[in-house]
Amino acid sequence: MIPTYPEGKNLLKDKVVVITAAAGTGIGSAVARRCVEEGARVLISDRHERRLKATAQELDVPATPCDVTSEEDVQRLIDTAVEHYGHLDVLVNNAGLGGTASILDMTDDEWSRVLDVTLTGTFRATRAALRRFAGQGTGGAIVNNASVLGWRAQGGQAHYAAAKAGVMALTRCAAVDAAPYGVRVNAVAPSLAMHANLAKVTSDEVLAELTAREVSGRAAQPWEVANVMVFLASEYASYLTGEVVSVSAQHA
């Protein structure tokens, strides 16, 4: 049974939050919606400009296109947030790229593309945000979107799993580098969050298999993952840093 959608409690009141890959129907747009509902001032980004515009209009928030494989785009994203709102409080690194291919058939391009978006893109945005936080001297929070595949094995997912394991390691190490500036860096590791884009690129058979692994008998709603990300961005997580929180209902 899906729980009742929660009301906002101003957990992020007046915080400036930047979210990557926030267009469409997935976790990114759910995070953006929850941040708005929790009182944040939000800037969303995505490489899909049409979907980005539609999401921005729906949430009534500013947006700027950003391809996280471009250092110029990433720096422009952080600069735009500061120009618009005056400072930065929270970065949510949601951008990631999946795909399915046996490692026997996987090309160098397939491997590199997934790593560049999912891991190196997270690094680029983290670096840009930390430099801004260090200059502001006001602290901040970074929340990364990892995956249980950073811990667990699944066929055809070597590139994605390696990238998400890298996001976990990046989270832990960045937290140490960020601590002197009062910046916390944490991550979530969802198992299965159902949304329209996932359903388009994943077969019914695979989705049924993944759902069967959940002891709850269902996939998470994107907003259920977003709730944990909001918590990590908020002052309720003031002593949490370098942690990866599993958002999962899977059997061991």
C-alpha cells in the first residue's frame, strides 16, 4: 500500500537548492517538488530543454539547461543560482545515465558515457558547489543519488553499478574535504523507484523481477526517495556526512 503523500513542514525554508536532471517524472522532479513544498527556493536543470521548461512551469521555479558532461554548463548552473538568489545552500546531484549491456558486448563508448554522466558529472557539480560554498563561508549540503547497485550485482549493469559505486566513494571522500567548510555531503541509494521514464526503457519482465525483490511488494514512489534526500539536505541531518542511506525494501 502506498502511504499518504506528506505535507510540507518548512524543513528547507528559504534554502537555495539546485537540482540536476530535474525534468520529467523521475526522482529529480520529485525532489524539486518536495523542496518547493518544504519552503526552498529552487533552481532546476536538465539537458532535455523541452521537458525542463514544462517542469519549471509546473513547479513555478526558474530553470537553466545543463549537461553535466560539460564543465562550462556545470559552472554556469552554479553561477546562475547565485546570480538569481544571491547564494547557494544545497546541491542535489541527481543526473545519471543507465543502460543494459553484457560486459562481453559493452563498447568503450557505452562504458565511458555512463561513467561520464553518472560519476564524473557528479564530481564536476560537487567540485563547483564546494568551491562556491568555500567562498561563501556559510556551510551547505550536497546530496548525491547513488543506487543499491553500488553494493549489489545485476547482470548487464557493470557500467552503471561501477558508476554508482564510484558516487558512493566520491560522497565519502568529498565529505572529508568539505568538512572544514561546514559542508555536509551524503547520498541516497534507492533500489527501485517507479516512474514513466523508467517504464519506457525497461521491460515488463525486468520490472516484475525487480519488484519481486522488494519485501513491500511494490516499487517506491519517486517522492519517497525524495523525502530522504530532503531530510539529508535539511538541518535534521546536521551531524550526518559521508553517509550513503539505502532507500530500499529489498530482501538481503
